[in-house]
Amino acid sequence: MSTERHSISIHFARTLVASAKRHGVDHQQLLRFAGLNEQLLENPGLRITPDQLSRMMQEMWRVADDEFMCMGSQPSRHGVFTLMSKQAVRCRNLRAVYHHLGHFYNLVADALILDFTITDNEARFSLRLTDPDRDPDNTLREFLLLLWHRFPSWLIGQRIPLKYVTLDFPEPAHSAEHRLMYPCTAKYNQSANCLVFSTDMLDEPVVQTPRTLSAYLRRAPLDWFKRQAYYPVFTRRVMDYLEQAPELAATNMDDIAAELHVTSRTLRRKLADEGTSFQELKDDVRRDAAIHYLSQPSIPISQISRQLGFSEPAAFTRAFKQWTGVPPSVYRRS
């Protein structure tokens, strides 16, 4: 099973639609482009694929001509990120990348105030919106912090280990998504939105080239929404095993414990220490695989049920409805 078959809270699609409605952008066009509809948006527990969110955001950028998705005090014209990135890929190291990011957007984007500061052992890249009321769901702030961690990480060819992030809004109902977005502790109700990491990373060289950047930009923003290896160690290793298992249904904890050279009891305890369980992880992988398979009309629901290890389609339907709030047949039609 591919690690790309994961899902994302529909919350982000809902906030994009809400912004489009507030600013006269054709929200139905965004939904159609992503293969979604307003009926699906009514269920806050529903999850969508990275490709759907990526397509929706691409269309918002194009239709609104605004890479800030109408959530800033002033638009950022479609193509601004491309212009910035073509200069960033020629930077010498990570220090220069973050200096360039801050300088560039402070010049061209009145909606933001960016600051890059270095102390004895910490680097802080911070963001404030000049009019945060234009971002009532905090989506622009969440997205920009995600982008300005993942894009520089890609440039240097390795994940930048974050010490923590600060966010200038209360902990939201969808904060579980931050586990995927930010590989560290998130601190809420702070004075600014910051990425905080060790100064040890600042001299890491940029390893990408204009040629690799061209391919990266063609995919954008899809790469920013794919699952990253940001889980604690045993959680990540179990998920990697489950996602690659040829027969997920037959895979059990004993198999994975043996593969990891620990006892089942030890693995159970390690997962509990990391705030999860084997069954929870297996259900997450099955849910994401189900969403992936349901997007392929040629695969019958009965076959999906068998592939995921359910005794009958009715059992799969009950589980899927519990995961997403709607039966698989309704999800597929929508």
C-alpha cells in the first residue's frame, strides 16, 4: 500500500469554500475541479485525498488570481511563489533561503510581516498577518507555516527538525491534523506564528536545482499535503509496515513486532507511550486506503471490502460510515 494513500480533514476544503463565497469566487467550480460537492462539506468528520485538496487550491489560485486564497489584506498574484522559488533555489544554504523568503515577501506582500531572527542556538521564522480578520479560520496562517517548513526542507534535501511552532490562535477542533502538518509541539494563543529550529541547520546547503524545481512546481501544492515521516519512532515504523503490507487484512501485531525485533507486549507499550495503539493505526491505514480505492470506480465495493479484511460488505459499510460519517456508496457517488 502506498504511503501517498492518506487522507486530510475536509475542514480545509470547507474553509476554502467559505473564503470563495465571501469574496465572490465561484466555489462550485472549485468543488467540481476537486471532485467534491456541497453535500460532502456538510459532514465535518469526512476526509479527502491530498490530490483533491491540491486541485481545489490550484483552482482557487487560478480563479481568484490570489495565492493567499482571498485570506490576506491584499492578494498575492498567482505566480509570485514561482518567482520567489526560482530565486531561492539559487541560494547557497538554508540561512540564505530564509533570509530570501522574508525579504521577498516583505517587499511584495502587504498582507504579511515576516521576520527571521537568530539567537545563540535558535532560529525563528515568524509570520503575522496585517489583517488577521481576513483569515477567520486561520487557514492562511496554517498553510504558510506548512509551506515555509516543507519548501525549505525540500531545498536542502532533508526535513528541518523543528523544536516547536507557535500559533497566534486558540487550539482548533482539527488540531489533530497538526500532527501531520508540524513535526513538533504546537503552542497556541501565542503572539506570532513561528517556526523554531536549531541554528545547527542554517549552514545546510541547497541541493536542488532549477531543473528539479520545475518538476516540483508542476506538482505544487500536492507535495505539501502528502504525509511526511513526522510520527514518533514506533508509530512511524508500524505505519510504514502497514502501508507496505501486501495483505493488510492478514497483518497483525505479532508480525510487525517480529519484524521490529521486539515482543508484542513491548510494541503495545511503546505505541501506548506515543499515544496510539496498533488497532488505531491499522484503522487509519484502512480508512485512507478505502478512500483511495473508492476514488477508482472500476473497483467494486465488495472487492474493496475483501482487500481491507472485512468479513462482508456490510461490515465495511458500518466501519466506513463510522470513519467518515457517510456510507461508501454515498461517498463514491459524491
